[in-house]
Amino acid sequence: MKSTLAAIALLISPLGYASDLTTGENLVTQFGPEFSDFDKYRPFTLDEHDNYTQLWRSIERGFSDHYSINIVDARRKTLDDLKIAQDETVDRICLNHNATAVENRVINGYQAISWQTSCEQKDLTITSIELAIMGNDKLYHLRKLWKIPVTDDKVTEWQDLISQTSVCDTAQEQHSCPTE
């Protein structure tokens, strides 16, 4: 529960200083007021049954342009389970599904995967950028999704933002949290 509360606090505003971190596992994201698109989104939160979701929906385009962070109990899913579930959903709704190869990474000592997909539906292409990090307590899944045409520059900007995300633990040196 402590790690969920820590993640909730950090999802609402970007990490500024280590003093912002609560004890235990924390999601560290730079999505906040200093990001170019931050003021173009409206946040929504759902917290139930060991599943926490923070979603930012475009004020102008609604759910056709949104960013989400989903946090679930690490005992309920693996990184492979998550990727398989994402692929099954995309395969079911897309006429044509293209995905980059999964990039296996280690972020601050935690296993992570990232990938990008495009999904063609009649006259619409859906583009998404995804990152999943397996913490000790929680699995963190971030996704930026566009159901609208999007420029390569905008995709690159979001890739850069998401790639700066990490998980840290104030109680474990091998997963240390940033300091001022």
C-alpha cells in the first residue's frame, strides 16, 4: 500500500527532489508542468483492487490522444504476460499490426521492456509507445497513445519523456532514488 501511495504522489507532479519521495518503491516520471504538452491534458485517476491508473486525456481530442500509467501488484503479472495481453488486444482490433522489437532493458536495477506499435483500422492509424518496469512490489506500465495522425517529432518527444521514467526504492541502495 505504501508503494502505491508513493507512486500516486509522484504521478501527479514531476519528481523535483528526493524530499518528494515517500518511503519504499516510487515511480519517477518527468511528465509534469515543464513538459510541452502537459497543459493540453486533463487527468483522471482510478484506484481499486490493487490496480492504480492515472490517465491524462487530451482536452481537445479526448481519448484519441491520451497518456496512461497503470500500476498493478507485481505478483499478478510478469512483463511477458503484459506484452502478450497488449499484443492480443491489438491483434483483435487491428487490420494490420506492426510493432518494433521489444527492447529488454534494466532501469535502475529493475527489469523493463519497451516497444512501439502501429495499428491500422480502415482510415485510422493508432500509434502507441509503451514502457513496462517490473519493480519488487508493483508492475508499472506506461503508454502514450494517439488515434490521430501524429508527427515523427511528437513521437520522438514522447519517446524521450517516457525513456526518462524509472522506479526507485528509498529503502534499497541498489535501486536508489535521485537526490537534489
